[in-house]
Amino acid sequence: MIKFIYKWLPICFGCHGMPSRSFYIKGKKFPICSRCTGELVGIIISFCFYKIYKFKIITLIIFIIPMILDGGVQLVTNYESNNTKRFLTGFLFGYSLGSLFLRSTIYMFLLGRKIGFAYK
């Protein structure tokens, strides 16, 4: 199972997995970088707590901006973010992504039922 995770997690996230930008667990590098780890944790948390914490859509969109800024500025300048910032911005992005996915999926399901596309 661990080999499966270490092989497919970086592929699913499109992660570079740079050692300097990754977390280590008991001396072993985690398969994805700290930003992708934050995204993964954010997605899982958003799925688990969707019914409890429902943010407005505009708030979820605002949560996406820090990762775009942090990663974008790092890409085009000499600025070097740290793993804590990468994790936090990734977490906000992942939480937003998961919440928006759930919200749109539920909306489309309910819309389909309303207009008669439900199975009979």
C-alpha cells in the first residue's frame, strides 16, 4: 500500500516532490511537497466537515488567492517561500477546491432531480 501511495500521489497532484520543499516523517521524505500536502489535507478536511463549515463562495475564492500569489511570486522572482507558508496556502486552496467541488456536485444532483433526470 505504501509503495502505491508513493508512486501515485505525486502523479495525481502533478507534484515536483523537491526534497527541499517536502516534509520528512522519521527521516523519510513524504511523497509530495509541502504545498501539495496542504492541498491533500485541505481536501480531506473539506469533505469531512462540509456540513459543519459552509463558507460563502466568495470566501472560498478568496482562500484560493494566497496560493496563487505565493507560488506565482516565487516562480517569477527570487523570493523563496518556506514549507509552513506552502502548507498553509496549499491547505486553503485544497479546502476551497474540495468545498467548491462538493457544492457544485450537490447542486447539479439536486438540479437533475428537480428537472426530472432522476432514476425511476
